[in-house]
Amino acid sequence: MTRLLGRFLAAALLAFAVALPAQAQTKPDPQNTLFLETPYGRVVIQLRPDLAPKHVERMKTLTREGYYNNVPFHRVIDGFMAQTGDGQRGDGTGGSKYPNLPAEFSSVPFKRGVVGMARASSPDSANSQFFIMFDETPSLNNQYTVVGQVVSGMEFVDKIKKGSGSGGVVSNPDRIVKMQVAADAK
């Protein structure tokens, strides 16, 4: 009986020890959390400064400047991703007033809900544009910078108006209503 009780207590302690770090990881850091308001609802993005500190800082700076407010999802490909962040032209050809960023590639895979930085053909050309993955796309792994993960609201990302053709260009696109760093949210 004592041996059985001892095993039970050991198992419970082990389960608690394993669950504690997982719970600590899910606690949001308001300085590294973005609220992206869509016409359909709020998308919460947990940023990953541990993976891409320069890219994360750029997104927070642009968010705080209001750069992303009312910016269209100009390229949306069903089963792939929704791209936005061109606050200059709104068509995928613009960027912010800041210089392009050097690549900060990681081994984190591009799967559903991952947020990555868009870029031109040069790995060091990311600026302001970003995309949210609808599905896993291994061909992007180690080729683009992962900046975060959607932790709630993917159902609203799924509702964003899709584009047509292989380029996914959207006519009359949905827009980011407002984007805020959670620590600044009112």
C-alpha cells in the first residue's frame, strides 16, 4: 500500500513538474504580444525575440507608429498564407522608412499560425511586410525569418478574403483595422 502511494505521489509530482514549464511558456508577455484587429475579430500574435530580435523590434516600432493600421492583406493564397504590412503602397511593393533587415533565419518550421517576414529575392531584404501561414509549407523553412506565432484568432485569419491566381493578389482586400502592442493597448 505504501509503495503504491509512493508511486502515485511520484507520478503526480512528475506530471506537475512537466506541466509547470509548459504553463509558464503560455503566459503572454505584453511587450512581445501584438493585437491585430481584423474585420472579423482579434488575432493575438506572440512575438519571438529569441529567434529574430531585429525583426521583432521593427514590427513593434512600426506597430507603435500606427504604420500597420488600415493596411490591406494584399496577397492571400488559400492553403498557403495571408500577406500584409505594405503601409507605403498597399500592393506589396513598398516598405517602411527604415532600412531593410538582415536575415534572422531559424530552424522553426513554417506551419499553421506561424508569422514570418516577407522579403524580396535577397535574404536581407525584409522591411515591414509579414505573412501568417494557413498551412505547413516546408519550402519556407530556413529561407524566411520567423517572427511569431498566432496564439488565438486563427479562425479570423481563415476568413480573410482570398486572392485569385497563383500570385494571390486580392481585389478590394480586407485590411488590418488596427494593430497594437499588447502592453500599449487601450
